[in-house]
Amino acid sequence: MAETIVTAAELVRQSARITALTGAGISAESGIPTFRDNNGLWRNFRAEDLATPQAFARDPKIVWEWYNWRRSLIAKAEPNPGHYALVTLEQAKPGFTLITQNVDGLHARAGSRDPLLLHGDIWTLRCTGCGDSKQDHTPDLKTLPPVCRCGAIRRPGVVWFGEGLPQDIWRRAEQAVRGADLLLVVGTSAQVYPAAGLIHLAQSSGAKVIEINAAETPVSGTVDFSLRGPSGRILPELIERDKGDSL
């Protein structure tokens, strides 16, 4: 592993245009449960039963109770060394772009300037009537579902199962991947599409790919380097190693 880290770190050092794609794994290291682990159930509901337009239309209060629970968990979490390592990389590489599937806001709290939020932001409340959006970082909303000034209820500003990704964000993500020398794939299962398709897009565009994940994924055998372990340990080591020269 040490020799592999050295070689992968050299690739990071030599790459001018780096894009990072992060998933639930990096947030799990901060104590936030993922949809697919044993903590993914809430009151015997699966995430797939709640994070849909149909579930919200049927029972907006129960959906909001679940999101309130998630917001309270996220509010107690802190960015971990993996988040901060990506900030360091962003500061060192003008051509850096961060794309995330996470909705928790930990990248922004760590200092990432403009992460592309593929699946939205749990701290955004969007009106189902007039479309007004606002940020609200209250961990425990008192009125559920929250109501807009226009009288319509608000929904979480996230992308639910069955909904399309925000087109402008997706276009920018594809553009960043196509122009990258190197794609870092951090803490993602590589099973959620269309986000996982960015890995294949990078490869077809000629970029090198480094995967950092605690477990093997469907792309582990196809990438240039697959580094097994927590991103909070591997990312800082990858970025700091051989730092005699500037990144």
C-alpha cells in the first residue's frame, strides 16, 4: 500500500486539473449514517420509501419528521480530515472542482468554496407553490411541514428518487470531468446513477482515476489506483506525501 500511495501521490502532484467526486462514505466518517448501512432504517421506513415525491404527496409530515431527524444528526457532525484535505487541494490547484452527492453541507463547512451539489442541500427549504428557496440551518424545525409566506408547504431542497438532477449543476460537473487530468472518487459506492457515470466519463475522456473507499466497488478493478481505507486517513496522506515541492 505504501508504494501505491507514493505513486498515486505523484500523480496528484503532477495533475493540474483535478476533479473530486465524493459520496456518502466521506460523511459516514463524520458519523452521518448512509442510506445503505444497517442504520439506514428510521421507524421501520427505508430511505427509498421516504425520499420520493409520492411519499411527500401522501404524507409530508412523516417525510419532514425524517428530514428533521437527519438535520439534527448532521448538525452534531463535524467535517473530518478528508473534507479538510480536499480544501487543501482546492487551494493548491486552481483547476480543482469538487462534485458531491452529499446533501449535508460538510464540504462547505470545511471551507470548500463552490462544491457542485448533485443531489441538493438538506438545509435548503423550497416552496412547492411559488418556488421560493431559502436556507434554514435550524437543526430541529418546530413546524412540520414548514409553510411558505404564500401559504404552500415547503419541501427539502434535495433530489428525491425519481427526480432529475439540477441541469446546470450536472452540466458543470460533466464539463469539469471532461477537462480533468485526474478524477478522485472518494467514499462513493459507484452504484448511484447518473453520478457514477462521471467515473466512466472521466476514463473515456483520458483522465486518470484514483478511488478511495473503505470497501471494494464495481469500479475498483477498472481505475488506475484503488486505495482501500477511510478517506480521512488516505486523502491527507495522499496530498501531504512528497510535499517538498508545491502541489
